[in-house]
Amino acid sequence: MKKVILSSIFCFFILASSHAQTKQASIKELFHLMQTDSIIEKTFASIVPSILNQMPNVPTDAASLAKKEKMMEGVMKIAKDICTKMINEDMVVIYDKYFTQAEVDDFIRFYKTPAGQKFIKMTPTIQGDLMNIMMQKYMPEMTKSIATTVTEIATKESK
């Protein structure tokens, strides 16, 4: 009787483990279909010009511009490497936590459709447009508001 119970428990854990591996494999397939690595690269490529344009007090001579661009390339490479690791490790665990196998399968089916492929293709462009709008339209206001708030807090604390 003990052997039957132990065998049953063992089989349950094997089955649960293989189900988790299958689901995680599906999640990785989803990320592949979503072209997550490519989207991150395209997103960074569209964001970098906005960031470079917003850097204050940087000389505009050719040597300084080249140095600024080289610095940003280095920072973006580090950020891309971290994001890639996050996608391949952490995001798989997070998706596994919040989505069922059936939901992951639904996402996979969607991303295989023409609409899903267009969504993937357009996401970096949309994100780039949003970043440009944010940097041009809202960042100056946000910077000013933050400076005002910091000044107000400092003034209250000094009294």
C-alpha cells in the first residue's frame, strides 16, 4: 500500500513538473512569436535619439557628439543585455504565474494571425512615437513641476 501511495505521489510530481516545463516552453514560443528581442532592440533604437536630444549642457562639436553617442551606445547595450536576460528568465516565470496554458495558447494563436503580426511590427514605432511625445510635450512640464516641488519642500523644511 505504501508503494502505491509513494508511486502515486511520485507520478503526480513528474506530471506537474512536465506540465510546468510544457507551459514554460509555450511561453518561450510566445515570446519568439512576439519577436520580443527584436521589439526591445527597435524600441531602444527609437528612444535613443530622443534621449540624446534631451541631454542638457552638452557641447555640440563633433568630438563631443561622438563621445555622447558612444556613451549612449554603451548604456543601451548594457540595458539590452539586461532586458534580454529578463525576458528569457524572469518574464517566463511571471507569465507562468499570471496566465494559464490555455491563455498562452490563445496568445500564440493571435500572434500567428496577420493582425498579431502587424501589432508586433508596429509596437516599436508606436512606442517611439509615444516617447517622442513624452520627451517633447510632457518632459519639460514634468521637469519644471519636479523642480517646483523640490523647492517648495526645501523652503518648508528650512522654516
